[in-house]
Amino acid sequence: MHDNQPRTSTPDTLPEVITHYLTAHRAHDTATAITAFTREATVIDDGNTYGGTEAIREWLGRSATDVLAERTAEETGQAQETVAG
């Protein structure tokens, strides 16, 4: 049974599939990141649900673009903009 309490994990305690995904996602490597998901996988992010690898692949592409735009704005001191997908 899950107690739904937040837990802190370190990279060495995470399952390999999670570290594989996180490494690929941080590198904006969607092709590798998507391999962490099954065809039946579902991702829920910001109230939106993405079912199946094609929808998740599109979400990963958009989320990587959003993060890159936010980082660029922060680094250049410009106002943060949301990139529409």
C-alpha cells in the first residue's frame, strides 16, 4: 500500500529506467527518452493527459522546447515567455 507521502530519492536509488529517461530528457534526446515508456503508457502533466508513445513523444518535444525557452530567457535576463505548442 502507498502512503502518498513525499520522499527524497538520490540518483543511485532510482530504478535504471528512470535515470535513463531523466538523462535523455535533460539532454533533449526525445528518441532515447521515449524508450522508457511502453505503448500503453500515460503521462499526466499540468492537467493534460497523454496516452501512448506518440502522444508522449509530442509532449516530450514540447516540454523540452518550453524548458529551453525558459532557460534562455533566464540566462539572458529577458522576460519569461511561454512557448505555445
